[in-house]
Amino acid sequence: MNNKIPNFVKTNQFGLLILVIVFICIFSFSTDGFTSRFNIYALSRVVALDIMIGLAMMVVILTGGLNLSLGALGVSAAMFGGWCMESMGIPISLTIILVLAFGSFLGWINGFVTVRTGVHSFIVTLATMSIYFGFMTLLTEAEAFRKLPEAFTDFGSLKLFNKYISPLLIISVLTCFVLYYIFKYTDIGRKLIAAGANPDAAELSGISVDRMFIYCHMLSGFLAALAGIMLTARIGAAIPSMAGHLGFDWLLPAFLAPVLGGTLLSGGKVTVFGTMLGAILVTLINNGLYLIDVGEFWVRFFLGIILLGAVLLDRAREYFTVKNSIVS
Amino acid sequence: MSALLKKDWFGLGLVLIFGSILISLFKPAFISPFNLYVLMLSVSLMLVVAMSQMIIIAIGQMNLSVGAIGGLVAISFTGLMEVYSMSILPAVLIGLLIGLACGFINGYITVKTGISAFIITLATLYIFKGMNLGITEAQPFYEIPEAVKFFGNAKIFGPIPYLVIIPIIITVLMWILMNRTSLGRYMLAYGNNVQSSELIGISSTKIVIYAHVVSGLLAAIGGMLVVCRLQLGTPNIGDSWLLPSFAAPVIGGAILAGGKVDVIATAFGVILVSIISQALVIFKIDPFFVQIFLGFMILLAVFINRYREYREERRTKVFSDE
């Protein structure tokens, strides 16, 4: 058991990596255009957003909770950004700071109410989802902001590395590294994980669990707002319906990525790069399903099957790992 | 009297009565026959949906796929009648069977894998909704038999629609199930504490599967009732059920951790949500406010429940000191 290689092989990430490679092989052989420059660029833009959304959900799952308001929060923040830039003429850099602060504030509300009432965050964020989205539609009158500064929208359609990769993906990957660093090497990151893993033990060792949980929700709001800005840059406009009704379109990728990546729903375990791989896998499959031409209406069906298959596989892997370790 | 005060539904009932009187004093249109008719229709439909979620909350889980099951059954029901020109009764039976099967799948996978019902029903949500879209290609079915249309729109007498019959029967049955049968009590015991319920010999497998099957059946009935009401089967039936399905039981004092639900209070929760939505429309308030309001209602209910729990805890503490 001291051997390092088998340990890595047993991890969830390794399985995911294999799956990603397998799917890339399948799709590049079975479809035309999967490896085309256009498709890879399109993939990179989508994957960037899915990673960010997945991370935003991951940091709340860390507490053993959920954030259903993710999509509503992200869109609200993005609309706030659109308003700042278009109606108020605030410069881009300041707008981004304001939007991130706004997202963190909305996340703080989620965290504060959850901690103070002791109610599961599912029900709290179910309520705030409706509240955020309602206020956003009311204030914007469901109108989009389409006259954003060119420098901002140009960034969203920029193509890097021989026109293969969108800069949005670089932001997401950088965020992954930052989060990894925070959770692995900083005091606050370790405290967050400790609070999620065993609140009672953390409380006894002098960590303010309530505060840690609020931080997690704020971080989630921050990342969701960042995802909102990225989506705005990608589309070139801030549209109230860009994440679907109540922001529901974000929920499936938000749960798929961390769950596939091996984040425990009971809290206390995060896998930043697992989430990244999970998001990549989901985007790949989604894209591949369209290219294979299963019909756009069946894509959702297959995504559901894949989520189900993934959690079942993970359960089986866990089961065998436990059995093997008992035997040896 | 003090025993009454402790009931979940008592406070809600008072709020309902005084609220309705207050609203009708300001706007007499609120108690016009037409308005009452519309109110009863919306209450009937949401009642079934709320019960479908409530039984899963009772065992301490959640069912995100309630709306997806309702939608799938709705389009199957209308599709069977339109495309295969089936008569109503077998179409209803097949609809119920689909609901039962969907619920069974949810329950079976949840209990056999031990994975959180949240994730399982999120996956099945997409599967059921995907099947719905795959079959219909997002096109509604319009050809509904006259009898179904009649059932959805006719009135028994005064403003009372035929549509309320089934939801009332369901509510009564659910009350009997949760309060007077061992199965219902076992479900609450399971929701309260899985380990101890297993120790006293309750089969987890049975309880979880039964709860999900009932939930699936109720979602199926909800879907078919919406078809009667709308007089067509659109693929987006059920899309907006998630929030109200949780709102009513939670307003009715249900604890999401499981083990405590109240059928009457849940029914009152449904009525309260419907009255408020209706009142906001009558007072010509922006429809988007209704959504915000619903959100605040849930938060308020959660705060009140928390406060009551806190008082309860303090009281029991005093007693144990004596």
C-alpha cells in the first residue's frame, strides 16, 4: 500500500482521466469535425463556464450543503454588471470588482440565513433562488443589456494559441489552481475543509464553523458571479434568460462536475481538479452527442443516464476499494 | 385549546381565515364566484403535487423529479389518446403505471446504492424530461377527448369544479396513510432515525420504495389533472412544480431532515400560497413579485419553525431540570 502509483490509479480522477481520453478517441474517430479548430474553440468556451459553475457548487457541497440559487445568483450578478457598464458607464475593471462583490454579498445572504436558522441550505437557496431571480426580472423588466463596451465583448470572442483556445478557459484553469492552493496550503482552506468534514470536531478545536460555512457560501457567490461575467462576455450581452428560467440550466453541470469529480455530497472533501475533469467530461459528451446526431431532444436523456452511470460506477469503485483493503 | 395551539395547522388556519377576510374587505372581487373557481382549481392541482413531495420529505429525502414524472405522464396520457386513439380509462391506467414505474426506479436505486436521493432524482429528472422531449420533440398534443375536457372545466355546483374531487380524496387518503396506518408511521420513523427504525425491524428497502412509488403515483395524477385543466398535453407540464412542491410542506411545518410532516398543514400551506398568489394578482401587483413573495414565504416559514423548535427545546430543558 506504500506504493504511490496504485494509489493514484485508485482515485476518482484517474478514472475520469481515462474516460475523458476514451471519449476523445471515440468522438474523433466516429465523427467529422470533432477535432476541427472551430469545434475545439467552441468546446473551450463552454468548458470554461462549466468548470466555473462546478467549482461554485463544489465549495458549498464542501459544507454538506447545496446551492440551488447558483444560476439565479450568477445571472443576477451578470445583469448587475451589464447595468453598471451600459447604464452607469462604469469602467470595465471596476465593474468586474463590483460584480464579484455583489455575488459574494448574495452568497453571504445564503450562508447567513443557512447558519442562523440551522435549516438545510437546500431550502434556503430554493427560496433565495426565487427571490434573486424575481428581483432581477423585476428590476431589469426582463430586458437585456446589449450595448456593452467593445473591449469587454471582444475579450469573450478572443482566440488564443493558434485560434484554438478561448481566454475564458485560461481564467477557469487559473481559478482551479488558486482554489487548489487555498484548500491545500492555506490555513483558511484547511479550516474550511475541517469544518465541512466534521463540524463538531472543528468547533471543539477552535474553528468557528458558522463563519467557515458563510465563507463557503460567499466563495460560491463569488465564483457564480465570475461565471456570470464570463457568460456575458461570451454572449456579448447580459440577458436575463441566459441561464434558463430561475437559472435552472446551470444546475445540471453544477452538480455533474463535482459529483463526477469525486466530491462527497456529505461534505468535507473537495477535489478541485476532479471537478475540472468532470466538467470537461460533461462538455465532451454533450458536444459529442450533438455531433453523433442523437437528436437534440435526446441529449438531456443521455446526460441523465451518464450522471446516473457515473454515481453508480463511483459507488462500485468505492465498494471494491473497501473490499480490497479489508482483504489485504 | 392548548392542544390545538400546538398543532401545525392551527396557526396556519387562523392566518388563512383572517387573511381571506382582510383581502375580501379590501377587494370584494376576491370572493366572487369566478375568483373562487380559479382559486380552487389552482389549489387542487398544487395539492397533489405538494403531497407527492411531502411523502418523500417524510422519509427525510427529496424528490427533484416530481415535475418530470408529471410531465412524462401528461404527454404519455395525451399521446396514447391522440396517436393510438386509446380510450380514457386504459390511458389513465397506463399513465398511473408510468408514474408508479418512475417512482419505483427512484426508490429502488436510492435504497440499493445508498446514494443521496437528491442526486438520483436529479439524474432521473433529466432522464424523464429527456424522454418527454425525445418523444414529443417539444410539440404539444391537442386532441383531447371531450370527457376529459369536461372534467377539467365543468362545475359541480356554484363555483366548485369537478377537478377538486380527486385532490380531496387524495388528501384524505394521505391523512389516513400518515396517521392511521403502520406503513405511514414506519415512514415517519424511518425519516426520524434510519438506524433505530431498522433496529426495530422496519425494512428500509420497503419503506423507501413505497414512499417513492406513492410519490410517483401522485405526480402522475398531478400531471393528468393538469392535462384536464389545460385541455392539451404540453411537454413543459411540471417544469414549474419544484418550488411550490417544497413550499407547501415547509410552510406546513415539515422538517426537511425527515420524520415530521403534517397532511392538513401541508394542505393549508397549498391554500395559503394560492391565496397569496391570487391576492397579488387582484391587487394588480407585478407577477414577478409573486415569485419573490413565494421565496420570502418559505424563509419566513423556516424562521417560524425554527423559533418554535427553540421554544420547545427550552421548555423541555426546564422540565428535565425539575
